[in-house]
Amino acid sequence: SDWLPSYNEDGVRATLQEINSHTEELTVLVRAANRVSNDARQQQQQQGSVPSGGPAIENRPSLILHDASIRRNKRCLLAYHAHRIDKLRVLRWETSGTLPPA
């Protein structure tokens, strides 16, 4: 109908799949970084030096990229659904609660 386009289920599903893909990749990277970080920390403690915290500097851009992609996709989904809800609210007030014919 003209007042509210049909729900973009394919787009929403694709975005959710992309979020899941980024989440899985981020999980793999964090686990690998933690393993390497723990190994390095143990090695530094054995040598008597002060251990550094967090993932290695070469892993940080990938972590930031995946996190930013997840956050962006979530914002897009929230904006899409908020827009649809706003249209429904306006329609509700304009029609006094009766839906227009399909």
C-alpha cells in the first residue's frame, strides 16, 4: 500500500546474517588474540618484564572494523523499524484507529 511499504524481510534477514557473520569473526579474533596475549604475558612474566594489556596492536584494526560494522547494522535495523513504527503511529492518529483498505 502507499501509506506503508511492505516489510523488507529479505533486507532485514540479510542484515541479521551479516551481523551474525561479523560476530562470529569477532569472536574468533578475540579468542585468538587472548590466546596470543596470554602466551606473551606468561613469557614476559618469566623474563621479569611488565606484561602489556589488551590484544596485540596488529589485531586491533580488525576488531574495531567488525565491531563498527555490527554497531552500524544494528543502528540501521533500529532506524528502519523506528521509521515503520512512526508511520503506523501517524496513520493511527489520522484514521482514528481504523485501518484504511488494503
